[in-house]
Amino acid sequence: MVDATRMKRETLFRINVSLFNWMCCAACVETEMGGHRMICLFLALYLAVSRADNTVSVLVGSTDPVRGIVSGDVILPCFLRPTTSAVEESVEWQRTDLEPKEVHLYRDRGDDNVLQNPSYSGRTSLFSEELKNGNVSLKLTNLKPSDAGNYTCYLPTLDNQKTTIELLVGGAAPRPWVSIVGTKDKRVVLKCEAEGLVYKPELVLLNSNETILPADEPTESSMNSDGLYTVTSYFTVQKTATNLFICRVQQSEIKHMRETHIHVPDKMFHEEAEEYPLNWKVGIGFLGAVVGAVVGAVVGAVVVFLCMWRKTTRKHHPEEKDSDDSSTNHAESPQPQNVTGSPRETIRGNLTKTHGITVRKCIIILI
């Protein structure tokens, strides 16, 4: 729209210039004949003044999207070129997809935000000291995700000129994660990862001197269904004076950076080379402990069952004794002195001894 208006005005200007040139030449010819040379000079001066007065000021914005982050501030650029004062102009910033569409309104040498969309209340301003230089840029503070969209810079008092600027709003990068995942040839493997990033990031690892260290492989990058990036990279590092390393994620488009520090213990650099990550080792050890516990529980249950079964069998059949038990009884227990004792007492003594033998056998099996 701006380009079409500019071309139209420039075309009309060229036509006017051509007409004035023809008139000037004709007048000069006539004055040469009549001897009045001053008329030619006056016409030339008039042409110069007309050329200056008809210089076209065009509204210029940004062809590239403007990027900002949530809770941050951003400036939407809009200028008059060649430089022309906008102090006496009306300046309207709008979002045509909203109702009301007014984001910020300036007229009669002051802000007039009576019709402003409530979601922008207290968050917009122009650079009042720069209006005389044709700067009608909008400053938008405390950005919200809903602020993303197309903004129109509109000057109704200057031939209804307008230009559109796209604003992108993303979340600030969260702090990256850094962890020790393994050792290799007395070196340590670090994993650096960041997720939930709106703008494509750069992931780097630095030592305590802030020297960028090389990655083992190119950074792995993926995007989820919400359009957010996740990046992962692995670094094999050597022992340093401090063993301090910095995982840093940078989003150059919005000049945003976050980082996380990690200190690697000295002992990690003295371990033998491991082909598997440390978390695999922990997993294998845990699995072995679980298997051992299960096997022990099963064996213990079987032993207890056998002991109980043997005990129950002896209880119901006390007269069944193998020769070993009988010989043991005779060897260890003296014969009762009172042979005239009642049969009830003799059976009680045998049963007690039988339980004792059974308990001893269970203990031997468990050992």
C-alpha cells in the first residue's frame, strides 16, 4: 500500500516538474525576445521551491518480524523518511484482529487512549522526544503471549499512510539440564539438554575460563507439536584445575541466554574406562539386588515349608522313627528309672524329644 502511494505521488511530481520546466523554458525564450531576463530567474526559483515543498515522506516499518519474550519489552519500529516532524500528525497503532482494534492513539499533540483495547492499558507509549524526527515507533512492555500478531502503524493525517509489523512472542528459555552420564578413558561424558524453546537455540559447553568445548556429535534438535524446540548434546571432558563446566543455551534472535553449572568430582576422572553410562551400571546393580532378594525369598519359603511339613508328619505319626533317630535317642537320653511309670508319661517324653530332633534338623537344613 505504501509503495503504491509513493509511486503515485512521485509520478505526479515528475509530471509537475516537466510542466514547470516547459513553462520556464518558454518564459525564458519570450523574455530573451522582450529583454526581461529577471522573469526567467523568478521562475527558476519558484521551481526549486516547488520541488522542495513536494518532497514525499513515506512511512517505513520493518519487513522482518520483531521478536520478543514473555514479560519483556519490545519496540515496533515506524519512521517517516525523509525525516519529517510527526508532532502535528495523528498516529494510530492498531491490531485489526481485535475489538476494539486501537492499541495506542496519539493526536492533538498528546496520547488519547480512551478507545484503547483494555488488554494494552498502561503498556504502550510513543517516544515523545523523537516525534519531531519522524519517529512514531511503539514501545510495548510486559509482553504477553496474546500480544503476538500483526500491528499497523497508521497516519490518517498524512495521506492515510500505513505499514504493518509482525510481532512474535515466545517464552524465555528455561535453564538447561547438565548431568554426568558416563566415563571413558579417564574422562567424563556430560549431557547438556534444553527444552521448551520457542526460537531455535544454540547449545554449548564451556569450561571455567568460558572456552567453548567441542561436542562429541552434532547437537540433536527436535520440535514438538506445539512448535517448541528440544536440543541435546554430549561432551567428553578432561580433568581441569576447577572441574567446573557450564552448559549454556542461547537464543540469538531475541538476545536471550540461560546457563547451568556443574562440578565434576576428581574421582570421576580416575575411574577405568566404561563403555556404558553410569546410570546403566546403577540399573544393573539394582537388578542384581532384586534378583538376589527374590531367589533368597523363594529358597527360604521352600525350607520353611519342608520344616513345617516334617514337623506336622512327626506330630501325627510319633511312632514312625527311623533307625537314626532311635539310636540317637538311646545314645543321648538315659532310660527312665521309673519303669513302672504310666504309659501317658512315657509317650509325653518321646514326643518332646521328637520335637527337639525335628527342630535340630530344620536348623541344619537352613544352614
